[in-house]
Amino acid sequence: MHGLGPSKWQGDIPGQLFVMDREDQFTVKAFDCRPDGGMRTNALMQYLQEAAACHAEQLGVGFADMNRRDCFWVLANLRLEITREPKWMDCLTIRTWPSGHTRCVATREFVGTTSDGTELFRAGSEWMVLDRRSGRPQNLTRLDLHLPPAGPKALPVPLHRLKTAQGYVKTDALKVPFSALDFNGHVNNTEYLRWALDGLHQRLGRLPEIRAVQVTYLAEVFQGDEIEVLVSPIGNNRFGVLERASRRPVGVDVCLVEIDCCIPSEPVPPTNEEGLQASVLTAREPSGR
């Protein structure tokens, strides 16, 4: 990754940031891609997270700065809309900027382009600050973070939190491993999307082209938690995913994901097992008529 630094300032009050954007360049690595060479959506989300983290450091509200306040940032909601999926060895430029805040959440935008300026994706996000000891959300207006009160949005419609759908079917289950923990010692927010994509793959037998994803976080997940992944069709080529932690005495809904896909109309290719069965049946048919 190569940081290009700040590209714009707007503001007329000393110490108050109104709009500031930053650009970073990334080259898509092979280990961030699927077998077909397309970039995994959860890996792309990691790039967005890295760009946001670097910008927060530059603005004086990064990890060390927040740690001195005994608190930390958490992602509460994100929507990513993809025009063209990045592929292996693509050079990406990710531009990000803070775009406003309320008492509870601060918003941040992202736009991704190729080296020649072709737009690849856009994203909007909402972030909260939690107290490191109590885990309670903090009032952003009392933290003296010098966040911009408003700014331009990357997405054409306002970002809303997802709501639970109907007709969920369990497709996967997992136990949260140590490797899912991040710099803060918490399960990284991109892991939830990875689990959702794996669950959708289990449901469909393949992972179609992703046009958009939205992730709304409901509760924290801990190492060792048992997670159920449930999938529901909620529209034309659109699926909802509910992730639930199996804690006693009742389960806890921890994350909602909405995935918009591009599913071609042609028949789905057979799986290896189906192809083997077809070959056996063909071999058993008599050759003479």
C-alpha cells in the first residue's frame, strides 16, 4: 500500500476539520483472490478498513490517540456497491473522507478507482466509539475529536441499518478462532462478511458475482463463540444473512448482511459429485441401439 496523503482541506474554523480526503494505492494480491482471480469481497473490505485506519491516524483519532482516551472505534454499518470487481494485480486507488457525525456515529465514505481513473466501487460507513472498559458507546460530541459536522456522501441514497428478514435457513456453523481477532483484540469486522459469503456459497453451491453488500453489526463476538449462519432469499438475486451466537440461555443475533448478486440465467454447472454420477450413468448405458 502506498499513501498519497491529504488531497483536500475545506474549513474556516481553526482546529475544525470540515472535509479532508486521503488517497491510498493498493495492488490486489493473489492471496486476496478467489480461484477465478476475482478479489474476495471481504478482502476488499479489509482494504477499506486499512485506508480508514491510516486516515484516522493522520487526523489524530487513530488507535494510539483513542487508546489514550481509553476507547476505540468500531464499525457499526457499511454498504459497498461494486461497479466492476477488482482482480489479481489490479492497481487500486481508494479515496476516503469523513462525512459528518451525530452524537452516536461518525460517517466515512470511500471511492475506489483503477490507475486510469475508472470507478470500481463506492461505499458508505458508520462508526461508533466504545469505552474500552465498559464497552458502552461514547457521546462523540464530548470527546473533542474535531470531526467534520457534514460532508459529501459517496452513495446515492442515505445509509440505513438492516432489519431482520424472514425465512432464514441454517447453512453453516463455526467456532470463532483466535485468528479472527484483530489489532484491538476483537473479532475483525471483515470476518462477519467472510462467514456470510461462505454461508451463501453453501446455500447456492457456488458464489455468484457480487454487486453490493451491506453489513450491519448488532453485537460483539468473542473467541470461542459458536456461530450459526442463516441465509434467506429476500428479493431478485438478493439474499439476507443472519449470524447468531449460540450463547446460553438464548442465542444472540450478532450481524445482518445483505448481498446483491448477479446470477446468470443459464443452468448452474454440476458439482464434482454430480458430474461423477452423470459419468457413471452414461457409462452404464448400452452402446448399441
